[in-house]
Amino acid sequence: MKIMPCPLNGPRNINEFVYGGEVSELPDVATAPDSDWAEHTFYAYNGTGIAREWWYHVASGYWFVAERHRVTDEIIRTYDPAVLAEEKAQ
């Protein structure tokens, strides 16, 4: 059984969660050309290393971010999305 360390609910069975995609910057709505939107929507990095991903805990309705190693599938850490806003503000 794989355990996901939820920042709100603590360690939980991975079956309680839904993958929400990689965390990525959206193109500028006002100025980005269609090619930027196509790249954002249809192309994803598929290499090695750490992926920063959205995850959703179904029972509590809580979205959070997880950093996961793409090769080993090890969950490195999880945290509240407010951390993303703090990083962007700096």
C-alpha cells in the first residue's frame, strides 16, 4: 500500500487521492499567442527528476502540491498551495 503524506490530513492511503496534473505557469491571457496555449495544453515534460504536481484529497476536498520523483515514484514532500503564492511573490 502506498501512503501519501497529506498536509491537511496526515498520512493516507494513495487511493484517497486524485492526480490533478503538473503545476505550471499559465501563459498570459491577454498577450500569449495560440502557439503558447497549445504548448501549455498539449506538451508535457517527460524526463527524469522531481515533478511538482497537484493532488486532491477526495474525502476532505483539499487540493495540495506534492513533489514526486519521476523515476522512483517516491513522494519527496507535500505542502499547502499557499507556498506557491509565497514563492511567486518573492
